[in-house]
Amino acid sequence: MKKIKELVHNHPVRVAAWVSSTVVLVVTAVSPDIDPNAAVIFVLSTLGLGEYAQRVENKKTAAAKE
């Protein structure tokens, strides 16, 4: 449990991107009305933007520590 808390504390944007992507994939699997192509596009864009935002935050944190 401690490792999970550390992960969430150190990488909140990445975790949020993964959680939102997982929700979209589960909803797409459960509901046949949702276009799977749109879901895949959303998931990939969410993960990409989450990764980019986390890297920006990491750079700001590293700069503040110097």
C-alpha cells in the first residue's frame, strides 16, 4: 500500500491519465453503443497528454529544488 501511495504522490498526472483511460475502456467494453475507434483515440490522447503534463511538472519540481 505504501508503494501505491508513493506512486500516486510522485506521479499524479500519470495516474489520473491511466485511471481515466481504464474507465473509458471498461465503459466501451460494457456498452456496445460507444464507437471503439473513438475510445481508442481518447485513451491514446489521454495517456499522451498525461505523460507530457507529468514531464513538465517534473521539470518544474527539479528546477525548484536547485
